[in-house]
Amino acid sequence: MKDLTSGSVTRNLLATGGFMFGSMAVQTAYLLVDLYFVGRLGRAAVAAVTVSATLTFVVLAATQMVAVGTTALVAQASGRKDREGANLIFNQSQGLSLVVGAAFLLLAWAGRGAYARAQAADATVARLAVEYLNWFIPAMALQFTIAATAAGLRGTGNFFPAMVIQIITVVLNMVLAPVLMFGWVTGHPLGVAGTALASFIAVALGATALTLYVRRGESYLRFRGADIKPRSELWARMLVIGLPAGAEFFLLFVYILIVYRLTKPFGAAAQAGFGIGQRVVQCLFLPVVALGFAVSPVAGQNFGARRPERVRATFRVGALLASALMLVFTVLCHLVPEAMIRVFSKDPQVLAVGGEYLRIISLNFIASGLIFVSSSMFQALGNTLPALFSSAIRLVLVGLPAYLLSLTSGFQLRWIWYLSAGAVLVQVSCNLWLLRREYGRRLQFAEPARASAP
């Protein structure tokens, strides 16, 4: 375990965030390389993969239900130096992740055809989306056990194993994807299904490797069969923290569904442009997402140790770093948005939609960075309802007006991007006000922390 309750807060954030950035950078490199090769198959293939990949937000929502509560409670127990309590929470999260993962697999597999037909711009895109989902859904189902295990390790400040394993599996995925897509070596090109099959193989190996690591004798967290048996009170504690965080991602999924639905009349080029633009934004958000992952365990351990001044300092440093990073990316998206889209597609219509999306959506980059950091603070404090509340406000401010505008003559996609940029400003204002309120409620400690069972 790494003790994050002493030493420089800035150094702790940069160190833990650096580990996360390393693994996420490799993951993002894969996404870009994958999109590059898919782009060689044409706009229909790009649209199919980006429409299908939207289901990733459902997986993020479901895994966050388990992972956020696990990280928060393990970090708090670790801050109290309560190893037994941390291990009990960790093992309970394993059982919960298996149940949620199995439910996702069954529901997503049963509904994959209807989902593809509802979101795709035409029959060709829908057919390719189903081919992709046939392997991508099982790959995503395996993410649940990985998320629970990595979340427990993250709560103890141990980012390194998950980072190394993820890098290895992503590199494998990167190598396998074009081989299977184009039939290099095998002589049997699988098209878009090949990149999904590569993901499944890599994720399966990653899940196995991470499990073997935790079974090692020197691991702070250990698998214990007796502790996996469901305990309703502990599942409830994890879900009280995790459900609102998961619902945040589900609202983001709903938002993207709305956007794809509204882009459908504009054709596959518009869906491809929006999809590529989203991938680019994911890449640019990478350092801030890594920082957000670091904020939660750093603040969580100090909250468990009853160090309120260090909890507040964690947010201040995280907010400053996030704002500086996002300012740089805002300028980049205003200067050369089309150039970033052109890497993946030279189609004029795709370039027009993607470039305009980046130029407008970047107006909310700094606010988005602050949202990532403040949401991680809510996780560390064990109350994610405020972040869910502000996310719901954002969806209402975008979804309903966008739908009504789509019914008017002359409707243009840029109207949605402007609505989204404005809604994010409202969301960050809510987050900051609610975080200040949480400080007053939760950072008043009468006595030092002591080890106790969860």
C-alpha cells in the first residue's frame, strides 16, 4: 500500500496520476490506431464502430457502480490503516462485479440488433455494427472484474500493476486488430469484427493477469473465497456511493444516444464526423481523466485519516492542474480542428462535421476539467449524489431543447454543440457550489481516525 496521507499533495497527485496517464495513454493510442485502420474500410465502417462503441458508456456506468464505491471505501480503510476492512470491501466488490457483469452480458447480447438498427444511419451501418458487437459485448463484459480489481488496488495507492497489465494488453490489441481486420497472415479478413475480436482476446488475457497478480502472497489485497459471499450491508454501502457515479455515465450515454439520433437524418458522414470528434476529445481529456483518477484515492485516504486540510488541498491542486491542461487543448482545437480529424478521414463531409464539433465543444474544456476533479472529490467523500444531480441538469438543458430545435426548419448540428457547451458551464457551477457544501458537512472531525471494521 502507498500511504497518501503524508508528503506533498502535489507530488502524490502527480505520481498517482502519472501511473494512470501511462496506461490511459497507451489505451488512447490503441483507440487512435484502431480508428485509423477502420477508416481504411470507409465511412460506413467508421460510423458502425463509433455507434457501437457508444455502448462503452453503459459499461462505464455499470462498472462505476462497483468501482467508485470500492475505491472510496478501500481508500478510507487504508487511510485508517485498517487492512482487514480494506480486504473485506475488496472481496465484496468481486462478487458484486460478477453479478453486474453477467446481467450486462445477457441484456446487451439480447438487444444488440435492435440497438444497431435504432442508431445506425442506414442498413449497411446497422449490419456492420452487429458484426462488431458480436465480439465487443463479450469483451466489455470481462471489464467488470478488471474494474473491480483495479479499483481496489487504486484505493491503496497501488496503480502500477494495473497500468503494466493494461499496457501489455493494449499493445497486443493494437497488433492483433489490423491482422484480424485485413487477414494479414491468416488470409481471412474479418473486417470490423476483427478489431472487436482483438479486443476480446486482449481483455481476456488482461483479466487473467490481474487476477494472478492479486493472488501473489505479498499483495496488500488478497482474494478470499469466504469474503466474496454477498453481505447486503456492504453491497449497499458500495452502491450508495457507486450508483450515482454510474448514473452519471448513463446520463452521458443517453446524451450521446440523443445526438446520434439527431444526426441520423444527416447520414453516415455526419455520424462518422461526430464519432471521430468524440475520439479526439477522449484523447485530449486523457491527462485530466488520469488526474481525476488520482484525486479520488489521495483525497479518500486523507478523508479516512481525518486530515481535512489535505482533502481541500487535493482539490485546489487538482483544479489548477486541470485548468492549465484544458486551456492548452482549447487553443489547439480552435487553431487546427480539421487537421486532427483528417488523420482518420479525408472525406470532406466528415471533416466539416468533426472540425466544427471540436471548435465549438472546446469552449467548455476548462469547465469539463473542473467537473472531472470535483466529481472525484465527491467520490472520495463518499457522496456522489451531488455530481449526479448536476449531470442530470446538464442532460435536461441539452436533450429537450435539442429535440425541439430538430423539429424546426433549417436545423443544424452546430446548435447541439452550442447547447452542450452552455450546459457544461451550468454543470460546473453546480458542482463547485455543492462541493463547498460537502466540505461544511463532512470535514468537521472531532477526533483522529482509528482502525475499525467497515
